[in-house]
Amino acid sequence: MSFFSFSWQTRAARRVQPNGRRSMWTAYLGLAALLVLAACGSSDGGGGEGEGPTEWPCEVPQGSATPDFLKKTGCTADFQAMASQPLDSSLPGALSGKVVLDLRDNDTIYFQNTNKYQIHYEFAKEHLNSDRSITTISTFNGEYTVPLTQRRFLLGAVTYYEAPKVWALEIAPYDTSTPEMITRLFNAVKKVAFYGSALTFHPTSDNVLAQAKKLSPDIKVKTTEDLFAAIDYQPLNTGEAIGTLKFVRSVDLDSVYVNARDVVVLDAVPNDITPTAALITQDFQTPLSHINVLARNRHTPNMGLRNATTNKTLLALKGKQVRITVGRFDWKIAEVSQAESDAWWQAHMPPIVTVPEPDIGPRDLRDIAKVTEHTDTSPYVTFDAIKAATRAFGAKAANYSVFATDKDVPNKKAFAIPVYYYLQFMDENGFFDRARGFANDPEFTGKDDVRDAKLTQLRNDILVAPFNAEFQSLLKAKLDTDYPGKSMRFRSSTNAEDLDGFPCAGCYDSHTGDPNDGKHNGDQLAAALDAIRKTWATVWSFRTYEERRLHSIDHTKVAMALLVHTNFPAEEANGVAITANIFDTSGNAPGFYVNVQKGGDFEVVHPPAGITSDSFLYQYGFMGMPVIYYTHSNIIEAGQRVLDERQINELGKALDIIHTRFRNAYQPKPTDWYAMDCEFKFDDEANPGSTPTLYIKQARPYPGEQK
């Protein structure tokens, strides 16, 4: 996939990389947010349609040093010498080289050595600066936005996309070039490059696409969706694993058990799965899908592969011990012996995780702003303060508290129920004694189906168990005083999540208590108690139990607090956003990665098969704040967007603040890549019928790549 960089040094770049590294723009492709272009195709050159390029004599003599630039690209070897591979995992299977068209020198074209000069500014300052007019990166940045009469350069890149065999000219997503300017650059490149006959134009943002639609029919346009159609490999979480290769239908995961020593091939993307050694899904995923978040948390390889269930290489190894390697540009699989498999497993046993001891001191139903000790000025909060609050009120409530007091981070009024009442409920009903007995039951420990059945029975018993009368009185008083008659959301918040080595994203479910649901006859307390039971019961779900079992966690040390606020009955949009560019952990291409879907029927983290959402990179700190779309929601009218420009900006402002508020706690060193994972809604609850406004629901540290 393409890689080419532009010269913006931005507030966002400085925020992500305080050590002053240069900002870079990278062209991202992607349906399903695309980590995608396969490296399995040939690199012999081709146009994807019609006539492919014809090689000319090479400009760089074989065996000679790579020059700083060429004025003509004569052959594949020339292009490969001047181009670079992408820095980030969203760009497998492509090479890209930057080009500069000097408008004041008879439209002289320069194919710069992209490995030596990573941004246009560096090259232009050294080689096109005889008059010393190019002084700073900020003065050079105007080349992307001013009218043609004020520009000295037209800047772009040529990328060869290997899987679809497409040569594409690209400009920055925030470049304001007109169709005439794009045409001028396109024709200049075409004239002096051996691939000219196959050259296409690839618009890198909605703004650039609008201009591309005005180009002459002589210039073929390849959209992101066009390029994606030829992709067959999607590396989502890179790495290596060994295990038994199993083929399983996703609909059978409730009855077919898989484990941490299985490499699992699935026909579709499931909503959930117990720990596995690695995952291969026939359907592509989004980077923020629940399955990929699990893979990142577990540090297990995860990839998408079209036609995986009929892939001859995989089928030949079905049921055998295999080594799978998911790389940034390709994947490999080979048979290994049982001895090799056993040795690998022993060397890669998941680490033992110690859950922080629950703090049973707090017994008040505490307003959320007072849960975690923090301030509204830098450095805002410490990790120790969040950790202390987590022991009593769980990680979700502890993190929510940190942004709850910021007027520029919209959120719902909330309170937290401490872990004390979960522990009281479990003790008084004898559930902990029952759970401790599981460890001494060989049927339970040795058989998946027995373990699943007994955990199901425990959950069912939790759903009808009585509460302590004192707790009921306390909860009723809180609801009557602050939320009379409201439908309330009870959100899981445990001391066993967002831990080192055990993030456990999605381990626990949340539930709504609606007094007017037809079951509770307006009884708010009864509805609330039912929702609390359902939420607490998820501590004992089979998948979550297996997750903890793998890390030798004492299940009775897990304590669930609750984050409580009014429910969103009919939100207009729901989404997940990461406060950094997940495709570029170098920090050179800063941005916010966002998945968002219309309404509340389909969650973006695990949509039904065939449902797509809007996914985009929002370069909030760049001039013009460009939005680079990868996929679009298919439940709204074609050409429409889930969020309008104002809403995207509102979201970006909140994400920027959240990133800053948590940095002191979750970014140990300024050079470490760091991001927060945020859930959000857009709802018109505050002013029905008006444009829906933002609510941040959750912020948690996003797991970085395994070192």
C-alpha cells in the first residue's frame, strides 16, 4: 500500500511526539479500516486494466548508489530504488515515492529519494533552494493550500498497489489543488515515467474526491473502494503462534469449544470468542471490532483472508500442528511437530496476573466526579490515583471520573456503586463458596462443556438471588433523589480490567433497568435490581472465566462496581474512537481513528454480517482538519455521512482533551506511543428534535503493540 509523506508539523504531531519528530502524512486505504494490501501479488508492474507499463532503459545503473533524485523513472528498478515501504501496518504490499513538480522551472519533475528525504520539505530545501527562499517547514506548508498562481511546487506521490496492480498518483488529503492542478501534475509524471500508460489518480479524502470527479475522462480515477476490491489479505494484529489448525463456523462457537492452543479459521467475524492462539477470519474485520480488540489484548495474531475456508494451503493443514506468522506484508503457515508445539507453548505461557485487592472501605453511592482524585489542570491525574479508585469503584468508573468534570468533554451525570455491594451479594448468597468448589471438581476443570454448564447455572442463580435490605434502601434513596422514574444504565466496572497484561476489554456486559418496560409496572427499584443482577452475572460468563483461567487469576478476587447513569433510549449515532493513529505508532502521522454508526441498532464493535459503518481518520491538528474515510455505513443513503462536519469537530475537540487529560497516567515516557479508547454517542436528549450532540461514555487506555 502507499506510503508518502508531507510536510506538516502540527499541534497534533507535537502532542503525540513531544520529542519533536517531523510530522508525516501517509495515504491510508481501507475498507474495514484496512490494514490491508496483500504482498502476495507480483511486482512486475501493471495497470489493473488494459495495457500495462512498458519498461524503458533504467536511469540508475545496476549496482550504483541511489541518487538523491531522478528526473525520469525508466524501469521498475528505478522506482524501487527511489520509493519506500510504509512505516505502519495499514500499508502492506505497496511502495510509494514522492514527486515534486517545480512550476518556476518549466515544470521540471523530481522523483525524490524517499528513503533519504521522508518529506517534500527536506528535499526541496536541499536541492531546490538556490535562492534560500525555503526557510522553515511552516513557510513551505503553504504549497498545499494556496492558489496555483502563488505556488512554486505541486507535490504528490506515486504508489504501486501490489495486489490490484495499480499505479496511482496521490496528493495529500488536505491539498486544495484544483482539477487543473491535479491534471498538470498527473501529465508531468505520466510523460517521464515508464508506468505512465497505466497511471491512475487515487483521491485520498472526500475533499480530493470532489475534485477528482471533475477530472477529464482521460484520467482514470481509482477510489479506495476500487483498490480494496482486489485485496485478499488483512493483517490486523501481527505476530507468530503455534497451535492446532481448526476450521469452525462462527455460528457454532456456542457448541464447538476452542482454546488457547488452537489456530482457528472462521467463515465470519463472531461477536466473541474464548482465547485462541491465533485467528483467521474469511470476512474482513475493522481494527476496532471486538474480535480484534481481544486479539490485541491477548497479543495473539489476527488476520482476515478472503476465501479462507476454501484456501488449499490451510485445508491441507487442517487438524495439524502449525506455525502461523501474520506479518505486515504477508502471512506464512507451516506444519510443526507436536514436540515443537509443546515447547512453544511452554515458552509462551500467558503471564500470571494478580488482581488488585478490592477496597471494601467505600460504601456510599458516590457521584462520579468524586470517585477519582484529579484536577482540571495539568497534569490532571496520576496512575496511582486511578489505581486506587479502581480498587473500590472499578476501572470504568475511575476513568470516567477523570473527564466528568471537564466542561468541554460532554458526558452524562452519573454515580458509582462500589465493589463492596457485589462482594456482599456474592457472600450472602453463598456464590463465592460455590465458585471455590469448582477448583476441586475434576469434571469442571477438565471438561469444557461441564464448565460451561455449571457457569451457566451459577449465572442463572445470580439472576434470582436476593439483595441485602440495606443496599436496596440506599439505592432507592439515590434513585428517588437524583433520577426519579428514569430508565437507568448499569455499566460493569471491575478491578480486573485495564490491568498490565490483562486489559479484558469486553469481558463484562452492561444492562438497562427500565421501570416502564412492561415487566416492572413502573417500579424503578425492581427494574434497577434486575439490571444489576444481569450485569454482575457476567463476571461468570464462560469466555471471561476462560480468559481469567488462562492467567491464573483468582476468580473470587474479581469485584464488580457499577457506573450508573440514565439510559440512551434512541441515540442518533454510536461509535468508538482512538485518540491516536492506530496505523502509525511512530507518531509521524497523527490523527484520531473513528468508527461510527447511525442509531443504536448496530454496534460498531460487533456488527451483524454485511453491516458496515463509517470509519475514518480525522487529522484534527492539520490545516483544514481533513477527514480520510475508509468505509461508509451501508444503512444510510449512499453519499451521506453518519456525522456532519460540526459533529466531527465536536468529537475531535473532546478526543484531544481526553488524550491530554490521561497522558500523565498512561504514557510512562514521552516517546511511548499512547492512546485512549473512547466510546461515544450522539443524542438529541438534551434538546429533542435538534441536531444530536456528543456524549463521551467511556475512556480507557488502548493497548499498544506487543514489543
